[in-house]
Amino acid sequence: MPGSRAVAGIFFEALAQRYLQEGTVLELIPMVRLKPGQKKKSDSADDEKKPQWYSSHLFLDNVSLEASRQEALEQVLTINIYPSETLEFTEDGPSHIIPDVFYVPEVTNHEALDSFLLLDGCLYIFQFTIGKNHGIKPRLIRFLEKCPGVPLMKDWRFLFVIEPNLTLVCPQPCLLKMRELHLYSAVLLENSMY
């Protein structure tokens, strides 16, 4: 039922947040996109102007995307998430970012992200979704850059946490600076969250 999808998304995010806060190992797979000049058969001319990123956990029908997916599977990052503590932050953000602390917003519908963690010099930005399409919120950079202790953007990893059997599509951000983000996806298995 269409109305239940939103409730399921809230439930998934709550369980996934708790799961990460308690500690786990995640395998991050780079997301892939068509290279300039490549065209997806079903794309309209308008879609070609707006490149899209695809999660790499499942087979992709497009030959070029599947080749990129196979390359991405050779670049899996494994991270050990065992936070020293979890801290909530207000809309203004934390006063300072401390390594190994899992940060979650006080409000469940934060304007920029769902949570983040500074681990081994990299800032992991988490976005939880069960939807097939999800963009990156435009205020992300402005929000994070004002937080003291944030590393340079080259050390940011934007991570979509998704459920199994989902291919996520993310439109390329409009802001040029946001296109520098390293996009990954990770799957949380149902039996490990419950």
C-alpha cells in the first residue's frame, strides 16, 4: 500500500540507526554511473543531461553500467563501526566533531543527512532509504562545512544504506562542488537488524 511505504522507511531508518550505533562491519561498494558520452537505451534526451548514479549490489541491465559495477565490486571498502558513543545534535550541528562518535540529529527529518561518523580520518555520511530513487540534499555541504573538526571534502564518503534486493538510483547533484562526493551504498541484511 502506498501509504505504508513511508512508515516502512521510518521503521527501516530507526532499526538501521540502532544497528550502526551498537556496532557492526559494513561493506561499502562504490556507486556507478555512465561515463560522459555513454547513453542508456531508455534515457530520454533530458535524462542524459542529468546523469544518475546506481548502487552496485545487484546486476544492472545496461552493458556499460554492468561493466562499471563489476569494477566497483573490486573496490569494496570494509569499515568497522564501533562508536565510542552516540550524540544528538541540534539543527545548527555539533559544536565539534570528535572521531569515533556517531552523530544523529535530534529531529528525524534533518535537512541534510540522517547521521554521520568520523572514522580513521574519513567522514562517513549516512542516508537510509528503502526507496528506489533518492537524491542528496543540497544543504549537505553548507551544513557540514560549518561544523568544527570536519575533514576536507576529499575525505568524505556519502553512504546510502539500503535494504537487500534494491537498486538505488541517485541523480547527480546540481551543485558542482557536490559532484566531488564519493558515493557508496551498503546493504543491511534483515536478519542482522532484528
